[in-house]
Amino acid sequence: MLDDISARGLAGQLFGLIALALCVAGFASKRDDRLFFLLLFANVAFALQFVMFRSWTAAAIAALIVLRIHLVRRYKGRTAVMLAMCAATLVAAALTWSAPRDAWALAAGLIGTYGMFMLAGIPMRWLLAVAAFCWVVSNLLVGSLGGTLAKLLILVTNLVTIARLYHASRAI
């Protein structure tokens, strides 16, 4: 993973670690609004990370996720807006596609879009966990240590938060 110890490679790793800190804080929260807020900034860092690794499809989809998070806060549950974001994700992938590895970022973008627009609470976090797994694979394929660790920790944190929310709902 650290084959490219250039300034660009180190910057990519740094952006991945910044995203890690923001995502863990977001997914540890029981409040969806705090999760979305922190994910805005984390995805800026992820987009910059993928730019540093020259993974253009992943960078474009991570940048679109910033817009998606903003839109979902205003238009949650609106199928038309969700479908427009899915279409934008598909167009971005088509314009930047370079290798089969790009399918993982595309899958993550589409799954996360549906989950964020159409679901909340535990079901949303389950789909975001699946999207995080797709991002783990995408990060592994581009060689990002920071991004891989970020998404693995996000996945674990997300599963712990699902358990916390489940237990809190049973206590009521």
C-alpha cells in the first residue's frame, strides 16, 4: 500500500486519516443530523484522497456524496431527488471510468444514495455499512492505507451504533 511514498501518496494517506476521524465521530452519533454534517467534511477529504491516488471515478463519486448529503437533509424521502442523484452518480462514473475497480466506488455511491434518501436509523445504517464495505474494497484497490482503515473503522463503528440503537429501542 505504501509503494508510492511520494508527496502525492503521503497527501492521499493524510486525507484518508482526516476522513477517518470525521467519519468515526459521525457514525458514533445516534443523531442522523450530526452524522450527515460530519460526513460532508469527511467526503471532501475522501475526494481529495482519491484525487491524490488518481482514482477519478472514486473522487467524482466522493465529491457527489458531499452534494448528496446536503440534498438529503432537505429532500429526505423524495424519490425524484434520490433518482437524480443516482443518475448523476452513473454519469460521473461513465465519464471517469478507467478500470473494473471503479465498480466498487459506483456500488458504494448508489447503495449509500438509496439508504440516505429513503431510510433512517438502523435500516439506513445497515445500507451505509454495505456501502462502507464497497469503499473498503475500493480503497484497497487504489492502495490507500488511510482510506482502508477509515472505512473499516466506519464499518465497525456503524455496526456498534446499530447495536446501540437496537438496545435503546428495546429498553423503551
